[in-house]
Amino acid sequence: MPTPLYKLLVSRGLQQHVLAKAIGCGQASVSRLVNGKRQQIDADLAARIVDYLDPARAFLDEKHILYPDRYPDWSPPQTATQTAET
């Protein structure tokens, strides 16, 4: 099942290594989070991810990163381009 983080990265066309560099961690760590692999993740890393992807916390917060299996139906918001195409 795709995680909220995976869905958001795909919707924005953002690559894992770009996110990793922006938040100051390794691409392997981002890959594990994107793929929903269980690991110890601290709240600070989750906060850095959310700060980068959704600073206003309008649609994503740390819970989506820390507990992705709780949000199987989560979908990223449509961008203006996606909305215009529909």
C-alpha cells in the first residue's frame, strides 16, 4: 500500500534524493519511509519532512510520516495544473 509520503512525492514529481538532500538525511532513509518500511524514526526527521513538503501543515503532518498505515485513503491535494486538466 502506498504511503502518504510516496503519494505526495509522485504527485509532485519529486525524487527521493532531492527530498533527502533538502532535509539533511540519506536517500536510503527516505526510501525506507516512502516504502513504509518499519524503522525507528524520530519526530525531528518527520517534522523536517513536513516542513519541506507542507510548511503550513494544511494537508500533511508528522502523523502521516510516523504512522503511514493509519492513512490508507490519504490523497495529496490537486495542484492548479491537475485541477485545470480535469
